[in-house]
Amino acid sequence: MRAYVYQARSLIGSDSSGLSDPFASVIIGDQTESTLVIDETLSPTWDELLLFNDVLIYGTMENIKLDPPTIVIEIFDQDKVGKSEFIGRTIAKPHVKAFEEPYERPHFPPSLEWYEITRGDDRAGELLATFELLEIPLKQDRSILPELPSPRTPCGKTPFETEKETVLPVPAGIRPTLSKYRIEVLFWGLRDLKRIHLLTVDKPRVDIECAGNILYSSVIQNAKRNPNFTNPVKFVDVELPDQDLYRPPLTIRVIDCRSFGRITLVGTHTINSIHKYIYTPICKKDKEAEERKKSLIQLQNVDLVNNCIISEDTVTVENEKENWPLLMREGRSAVSYGSGVKVISKRASKRELNKKRKESTESAFDDDEGSKDWWTKYFASIEAMIEEEKEAKKERQGVLTPSEHKMMNHMLAEMKYIHMNWKLYLNLTISKNGCIRLNSIEEKTGDDSEDESRIVGVFKGAIKVYKWPLPKGIEDHTVMGFDPNFGFFQGVPNNEPIHVLVRVYIVKATDLHPMDLNGKADPYIVLHLGSKRISDKEHYVSKQLNPVFGKCFEIEATFPQDSNLIIQVLDWDLLGSDDMIGETRIDLENRFYSRHRATCGLAKRYEEIGKTFQASNKDVLRCGSTFPHGHAAARAPVDISPRKPKSFEMRVIIWNTDDVVLEDDAFFSGGSRPDDCQTTDIHYRSLTGEGNFNWRFIYPFDYLEAEEKIVISRKESVFSWDESECKIPARLELQVWDMTISQRTTLG
């Protein structure tokens, strides 16, 4: 039998440093063979072929193929003193080859497979290996078997009580193809480190391991004073498989360097797949190939019979007049390509619609110069986006299939106008430039559960993996415009402590959780930043689940010590302590160093999915800005205070009525809101349906012109402590009634 043991990943750390010195022991029947020991790693690469000679198996070849013998693979950690410590085990079945079968694809040589390593019920890692069982007939020797690879130089030490004369590598037909890669890491800082063994973490260091290579960060000399690294950018060159299935994981460890040379493991985090951090550059040849491919696609869409071009964004109309709509749209153009067939462009019509919509929005602003406040622009942008969604929905209904239509509706639901997108990252974004934030440093265990008690800190950084050297003629550049041959993290800003002025704009909250017995809440805002706390309890909003705050708060802070902003929404109670409805946390340091800049204004795009309350899972629309202290950019804050209604008085004159279908006696009633109803006097004994009143109704009310709503402030009951505010549409209702002795009837 031949055992091809290539590597393992995500093993359990057995030493105090959080690492292991693993080796694999393969057992079949009464024979045992072991690999070399790889020092201080959780993802060892053994790359060994273990031979088992004279394996005797009873049974026919058919039965052996149906039920091959079981192979047990055990992983141990070799210690300098004492016995080796057990890490985990897995079982496997070999690929059985009869003597008369050819040794060729697709069955032989076998491909490497991942086997899960377990210790009891816990997961202890994965093993990449494969096994084959080759038949040797009687009176034959091993020369009939496939040729073995040439021995290689050992890259590790042998386990205790074992001797290895030669080390055979995994053959080229089985082992994955390797290429040289560069792993570039931006070590930014560490946050929220918990105590380890009752002592604070004062001098932490981060180690990143991949394929047996370790990249060490600089040591933070005083984590309490400045938790950022002094030398943030480092790299290491490694050999990695080109196939993503065989690539080893990234293991991130945080070590506390204590006095007298002692080191203590703080926590670990494993990135099982590095696929999303792989960068593939675009060369001139690839770009030219893509352009040629596009031109070929365009040539395939040429209709030589009708002498016209048929593309994805055009609609061919054979009889133009028959297909015209009843009302012609302005700006709809038809282009002829030398024949009677017309090609109508959808992009042109859509562009015209967007242009008209934009002009109408701008004209709406110009009509009323006095209403150009922040809220006017906010509501105008909402209306424009709703119209765009309606137009897009109409286009999709006629083009997309039901499954695509459902998918697009789900995507649009995530792009509604409720919440601004504050997903801003440190200098670089994940999707385009490879920046990430690692949200947890897990304690040393084989359990993958996301228990909050196991999280001991946060590592902030970025990872970039790319082939090295980069190909010639590359056209890509870094986000700062530098040549990527000198590193992708060039131009990273200084991460020294900086004093800033933070402005937090709380616009409104939506769908809050009811906290009172009446199904409402009395919410107000509380801010926490570092040791500072700001409470707006005096300005709580009475009996509202969708309150509009319109507040701006200013706080002075120092990054990175005071970078975690906590926004809480509490429910005001007359008696007892106030209840917390929910809270959200924002990393202001990420926002300050974002290449989108830390400014505040009306965004062009709004998103429904964003930061959410942890307690009640409700959303808050908010915005914020950060400025260096004393910088010229710290101009006056934007005024987002809620609009105050203006007092109006509406006067309605009822002169007479005519052609009223009579019942008895008629009189008029009118009202502008449900609780404000006024009536005229009664016109008795009308015979022709004509009634002369000469009556005047007077309705005083508070009115918001921009929203076209009446604001009513009143107590809901006699037991209410304060007044609650509600908004209703501005609508006037006039009714004619017939008055009788017993009852009155509506005439119209």
C-alpha cells in the first residue's frame, strides 16, 4: 500500500505558544509508518509517500474492492519531554487496483482528498492525503508496480523511537502544482483585548502563518497608550498550490510578550480559505483579449439579411406604426442601418427619462427658495428614487424570467431609501482592494461555535495575496495610484494617535420595539464614546415608534483609544429606571481613514440593510462626520433639526346650496381634521334644494408646507403625562345634512 500524505490544516494547538509540532502516523493492519515532525505550525506540509510492503488481505478482488481495508491516520504533537500528545484521528479507504488493470487516468493515480480529523466529538482539523492498494500476484516482485519518485532531503526531524532511512515525496501526478506567491499584510492595530491569566495584555504581537511560513508584526510597546503597530506593512514569499481546494489556511495568533522573555498566547483566528484575498492582475494581453472577445460578440449579433445590428439593449420592430404606443414618449428615437428595419435603443430612452426626472427635481427646488433645507433635499431624493424603482420594475417585468424577477426584487429591497450606507473600511475595500477587518480572535479550542465569551479581542488589518513577481505590462495600480510592484499598501496614512472632533447626526429611528403598555415608546438618545457620555433625555419623543430626532452632537475624542461609538435608544419612564430599546456600535476610526472621506451630507444612494440594534434588531438612520481637531474643515454643523409647523387659519365661507336632493331641512357641516367639525345653521323648509347660509367656518391649525401635513399635539387621554404629536393629511371635507326631529341623514 502507498500512502500519499501531503498536508494538514487547522490543527489544534497543543503547546503553550498556541502551536504544535505535528506528525502523522498511518496504520493498516499490523503495520505503522510515520511522517517527519514539522516544528511550530498548525498547517504542516509533510509531502511524503509512506510505503507498506507485504500487506496481506484475504478475499476475492471483487470483495476487496467493495469493502477495502480501513486505514487509520493519527496526528500527534511531539513534545521535548514526555510522550507525544494526541491531537486527533481520521479513517480512510484506499483505492484498490487489480494487477490486470492499467495504471492510468481517470482512476489512477488517485487525487488528493480532505479527511476531517476529530478528537472525540470535537473537530481537530483536516488532512489532505490519498491512499492506493496495489495487487502483487504470486511469484511476482515489486518491479511490476509503478515507479517510485526519487528521494528528497528531509525537511524535518523524525519522531522519537522511529528511524527513517529515506524520505519519498508525493509524485508529481498527485501533488498539486505550486507557484510562488507573496502575502502582504497591513498590521494596523489590536482592539478590546481581554485579560489573560488575570493580567492585562501590555505588549502584544501578531503572528500570521501560512504553509509553514510565519510573518511577525512589530511589538506594541504600550497597548493602553497606543494599540496600533509602528511598522504596519510586511510581506513574506511562500509557495502555494494553484488549485484553491489545496491551499492552506491563514492562522492569525496574538502573543503577549511579557517580562523575562516569557510569551503568552492571547488568542487565535483561522481563515480557512484565502480565495477572496487572491489578487489577479490584468495585463495588456488580457485586456486586448477581452476587447477582441467583445468585438466578436458584436459581430455575432449582426443580422446580414436585414443589414442591421441586434444587441442586448435594442428591440427590433418590424412594423413601426403597429407597435407604437397610444401616447408617444418624447425623446424616443429610431436609428436605421440602411434598411426599413428600425432599431430602438432602450438606453437612450432611459437616459432621457432620468434627465427629465432630474430636471423636474431641480425645478421643484427652484420653485420655492425658502424650503431648500436639508429635509427638502432628503424627501426630494426619496421621491426620485421611488420613481426610478418603478421604471426599473416595469422594464424587468417584460424582460426577466420569473426567477430573475424575484432575484432583482430582493436586490432592490436591499437598496431602498431608508438607510445610508456606512459600510466604510480602513483605506481599502474588500471587494476591490483586498482590505478586511478580522472581527474575532478565538481562544485555543477545536470548537467552531461563535460564543461571545470566547472572543478575546479584535485584530484590524488587511491581507493581499498575489503571484510574485507580478507579470510585465500590468495596467493595474493601487488605490493611491502607486505601482503595485512596490507593494499594494503604499501611501497608508500614519496611525499615530490623533485628536479629532466627532459630530454625530441622529436623524430618525424606524420600527422601534414597543416598551409601554399602550404599545408605544418614549425614545431618546444616549451616546458613549470612550469615557464620555451624552444623554438627550430632556428631549425625549413622546409615544412614538418612528421618532424624528434631528439632533447633532459634538464630542472630542482621540483615535485609536476612543474609536468605538455606542448609540443607544432608551425608553423614558416616569417611574423607575429607563429601559433600553437597543443599541448600535460604529467604529469611527474606520470611518475617519476611509477613502470615501469622513464627511456628512445627502447621499445619492440609500440602503435598507446596515447597522442594527443588538437588543431589538431595529434600524436607525444616522450619519456622522469626523474632523482633526483645529482643522479648517471643521466648519459649522449641518442643520437637520426637525421642521417646525407654521400656524395657519383657514376660513371657509358657505354662501348657498343649489340642486340638493331634499329629504327635509338641509344644513352644512365641515371639518379639516377628525376632531374639528363645525356646522352652519339650518335652512328650514327648502322646496327647490336651494339654501342660503352666509356662514363662515374658521379652522386654526399647524401646517408643514413641505410635507403637506397638519401637525396635531394633544393628550391621548386624561391620564397622559404629556402631549403626543401626530401628522395627518391636509384634507377638507364638506357635507350637506338633512335635519329631522329624531335623526339626521347625509345628503352628500
